[in-house]
Amino acid sequence: MLETIGVLVAQPGRGPDSGARIVRNPDDALGRLLRLHFALGSYSLHDMLEVRVVLERSSFEAAARHAPAEDLDAAEQLVLRMGSRTPA
């Protein structure tokens, strides 16, 4: 949904350009996001973020089921590196 309104861009595949990233200059994306937020007034921001996490997790799980072993090894190393960083 965030990709549809222009807030995120999702690129399938591998490497630094793959995955979801926030659009640098989203034009009217913020306005569309706010209109959507008001239209879905019964849902909190926490609910929306929880949905995003669930969707991303299930997408990652589906991709991992079909990935070659070397891709899974690389992904594991990235996750370990992310987990070892201390918050700023």
C-alpha cells in the first residue's frame, strides 16, 4: 500500500538496490498517505506498522524458501551484522 501511494519503492532481487526503501522526494505521497490515514481512521499507526511488519516478514519467508543456500548465508550475515549494531 505504501508503494502504491508513492512513499516506498520495492525492488525484488539482490544487492543494495533490492528490498523496500523510502522514496527521497515523494511528491504528493505524504498528502495521499494522510488522506488514507484519515479514511482508515479506526486504525492506529501502530496497527498499520504491525501490518507492514507481518507482510514484510511473510514476504521474506516466502523468498527464503526458494533461495539458494549461498543467498541464505549472505542474508544471515546481514541480519547478524544488523543485530550487532548499537542504536544511535
